[in-house]
Amino acid sequence: MFKELNDNLNSINGEVTKLKTAVEHIDTAKSAAQAAVNAANTTNTEFKEHLQKVTKAVDSILKSHQDLIASTKNLTTTIKAIDFPKQLRLIKIISIATGAIALIATLLILILVLRHK
């Protein structure tokens, strides 16, 4: 009976040793899993910060391009609003009037100069 009890105790001791080894493996796996979670959290935080910086840079570049597009649109609208044929006619009329005034002034000066001689 003692031999049987001793055999059972040895068997139990072997199983306990196996359980200790399994618990050690579980603890190691738990530590590795915790380290992986911590690394994932750190990576997630760093990626979020990087993405915010990139987004800010893109927004900055996009803002200047949007301003350029708006200015170009305003310029195009202004140019479309100008009636070039009408403006050219007005310039031609002003040029003719200015030439006529200059001609009249020149004639008057000649007349005045010739009268005083």
C-alpha cells in the first residue's frame, strides 16, 4: 500500500512539475503579449502624431493652392468683364482727340509766332 501511495505521489509530483512548466510558459506568453500590446500602443501613438503632422503640412500646401485658384478665378472674371472692343474704340477716340488737340495747339503756336514777326 505504501508503494502504491508512493507511486501515486510520484505521479502527482510529475504532473505538478508539468503544470509548473505550463504555468511558466503561460507567464512568458503573457509577458510577450503585454509587450506586444505596449509596442502596438506606442506605434499607434507615434503614427497618429506623424499623420497629424503630415495632414497639417498637406493642409498648408492645399491652402496656398486654394488661394491661388481663387485669385485666378477672380482675375478670369475681371478679364471676362472687360469689353475689349468697346475699350479699344474708346482708346482710339481718345487718341484721335489728343492728336487733334495737339494739332490745333501746334497751329495756334505757329499762328502766334508768325504774327509776332
